Amino acid sequence: MPTSKWITTVSFLARFGLAAVWLISGWIKFIDPAQTVVAVRAYQLLPEDLVRPVAYTLPMLEIALGLFLVIGLGVRVTAVVSGLALMVLIGVIISVWARGLSIDCGCFGGGGAADVNGWDYSKEIARDIGFLALAVWLAVFPRSPFSLGPRSRPTSSVPVQPAMAE
């Protein structure tokens, strides 16, 4: 059964919107690894031995997710991994808020100690829930135009013609 035009349009917008988030966020972290280390350390969740590996791996994961979404390869799997990553990020922001820490999340660069309050954390969580909604949409409706993956391309709206007997 063909996918409706409006669903594939929303999926296309969600795919490129979420790709932009991952690519921008990942690139900003990738070009400033020292600041990314500061941001990861500020969460006070990881042993010091894991701070650098996480800080160096996170931007590459984000860029990879963005690239998979841009080319439309494995959209459903990429959306699920994106959703899991976003749930972790939402959880760590909630953790920081609950522990009374005052840090910049470092989600789009920066990070570390900052003068923030509950309203700032609420906005970050709400923003990430919006990104999570895009990931959920793509997990349910992964098909969109200009996708390279065979299970990510829209189904044809033209019925297959039976072969003619000669």
C-alpha cells in the first residue's frame, strides 16, 4: 500500500530537521574537543577515565546519525538510535537539575559551569523532547523522498503492471 503524500512530506521534513540538529551539534563539538571534554566533565556522571572517550566519541556519533539521515539510509534504525540518544541526553539534563548543579548543557557547543536555573533546564528538556518527537515519527514513518535506503524510499503509487503473455 502506498504511503500518503502528507506522511512522506512530514517524514522528509523530520528527517532533514533531525539531521541538521545532529550535524550542527556534532560539528560544533568536533571542532572544539577541549570544550566538549569540559562539557562532559561538568555533568559529574562519569569516572574521569571515561570523560575523554565519551567527549571524543559523542560528536562522531552525532555526525554519523546526521549523515545517515541526510542520505536516507537505515532511517528507521537511525531514528531509533537517535531516540535512545535523546532520551539519555534528556535524562542527564534532568539529573543535573535534580542534583542542583548549574551548568550549560553543551548541547550546541560551550558547556561547563554556568549561571542557569530551572527555566533554562526546562527549555533544554522541551527542545530535546521536540527532537525526540521527530525521531519517533521517523521510527514509525521512515519513508521519505530522496532516500537511498530501499526501506526508506516511499513506496510507488503506481500499481505494478502484470506481465503480458505473448
